[in-house]
Amino acid sequence: MKTSKRKYEHIKICLKEDVEIGSTHLNEINFYGFKDIDFVHKSLPEINFDEIDTSIKFFGKELSAPLIISGMTGGTKIAEKINKNLAIAAQECKIAFGVGSQRAAIENPKLAKTYYVRDVAPDIFLIGNLGVVQLNYGYDIEEVKKAVEMIKADALALHLNALQEIFQPEGNKNWKGCLKNIEYICKHVSFPIIVKETGAGISREVAKDLERTNVSAIDISGYGGTSWSLIESKRNLELKNSSIINWGIPTAISLIECVEAVKIPIIASGGIRNGIEIAKCIALGATAVGIALPFLKPATKNYKLVKSKIEKIVKELKMVMFLVGAKNIKELKKVPVVITGKTKEWAEVRKIDVKKFANR
């Protein structure tokens, strides 16, 4: 019941309070680096806007756009409605969808219905969700498989939330051996394992370590969007004004680091809010892009509002593709982008050559 109660508190805080990184940086504008990324406008696109194709193949399943509704919730009554509305919108728009951490339903099987969406979304690419650290606290292959079977998922996200856990009053702080646990899981399951951060970003060193475990993909979930340290600090008042709240690798920087370091698919997420930013992520090398918080409030009302937001974002993506002369996602990956500012400075320190992005 403690886990279920915590899930309800998370939803309540996200709906009623400002929980994005910007709310903790009153004087900082460029929170996550995408203002440092610019496209080169193509005055003669030489393509027909109506023929632009935003679809991709994602683990063998076709999506209408490289977009995932990232895992947010489950395990409490209100989450059932939210997940159903998100899933219906994903089904109608033909994009992927992930549920929030399923720990609550592992602890109490009666809560499984708050995650189950196959009855309304039979065809979507569906991603289950468990915390990596739970493998240090009694979870094993049985729980991992149960999470997938519970919702008939196509893949499982093992999330990394070390920052959140140290802010959480009841947080799990023993992370020794997590990498070996990930490798063990990957060896003993047949479905894709996606390792997903939760707002603090992934470095190239960690990305390389994860690739060696044979994970199927990495979701960087960089610093720039919803702040779980901020959310937990609202529950743990002793840490309310902690300077550690503002911690992580900005999303654009984390994306550049990871696509340069590994060959497995990279999912970009963390503060991405529109089609322009999706296009920038794809041009930087992401396979797909995850968005969460902007869909939460609409999902508390009805699926049509979620669908409308998805359609607007995808239309913006298509508009950007037109203006850079890319008739499909494969071509978008090859268009030149210019990287400046703090993102360029970071890359230079980390010895990443950003010139090649501009000289395609």
C-alpha cells in the first residue's frame, strides 16, 4: 500500500505543481541544450509536403512517427483512467506507449488493472516498467517476466532513478551490482530490454557499459524536463532546498554522448516538448523520442485531448522535415545541424567532434 500511496502522491504533485527543471532555474534559459542546436534552412526543399513520411520501424513494429508516450504512472485508481486514455490515443495515432513502474502491482496483483491497456490498445508497441534497483531488493527473473506478462507488453524498461531514490524518504540506496543484474536479465529473457534513465541523463561511459550487457536500447531521459528530485523534495521537506536537486546531464548533451559511444538504438527524452525538438533529436542520431508530462493533464480528462496534442507535435515534426528537405526519417538523420554554446563547449571538453553534424 505504501507504493500505491506514493504513486498517487506523484500524480497529485505533477498535476498541481511546477515540477519541470525550469522552475528551479529562475535565471537560466537553456536548460537542456536544444537551443544550442540549429538546423540549416533549405530554401528549396524540392519535396512535396503531403508526401513526407514520418514513420519508423521500432523493434519490428511500424510506428506512424518516432514518438513514444513515456512511462508515467500506474498503481493507483486515477492511474487506470490516465493509462487507458494515453493508450487509446497511442493506438489511434499508431505510436508507442510505456506504463509507469509496475512495482505496485508486483506487490499487490489487484493493482494490475491500473496498468492494463491491451483491451483498448491491442496493436501498440507497449513497454512495461520496473526499477533496476529492485533487483537488489529481492526481484528476479520471475518479477521481470511477470511485469511483461501482466500487461502483455512488447518490451520492458528497466529504469535508473538513483537521483530520485536518494531524495525519496523511503528510497532504495544500495545500487551495488546493478550492472551485473541488468546483464543477467538480458541473458534470460526473450523480449527487448530498454534501460531508461528518469531525468538525469546517461553518459557515454555508462552507455558503453550498458551496451556490453546486451540491452536492446537506451533511453537517455536527460536533465531538462520533469525533475523527480524536485518532486521527491516536495515529499521530503528536509531536502526541499537542496542544491543537488539541479543535477544531471542535459538531454541534448547526453544524446550526443550516447550516439557517439554505442551502436544500439538510443531513445531521446527529457524535456522534449514539440516537433522541432523531436526533429533535432532524430538529426542528432536518436531512433525515437519519448515525451511524458505534456500528456498527463489531457489524459486525466479524455483520450481525444491526448490525441490532439500528439497530432500537433507530429505535424510540427513534418513541418521541420519539409523545411530541411527531408522526405522521410532516414533523410532527416542526415541533414546538417549546427551545434554551438554550452553544448559545443561540453562536447569539446569530452573530445566529441561536433563539426561532422554540420558537414553532412
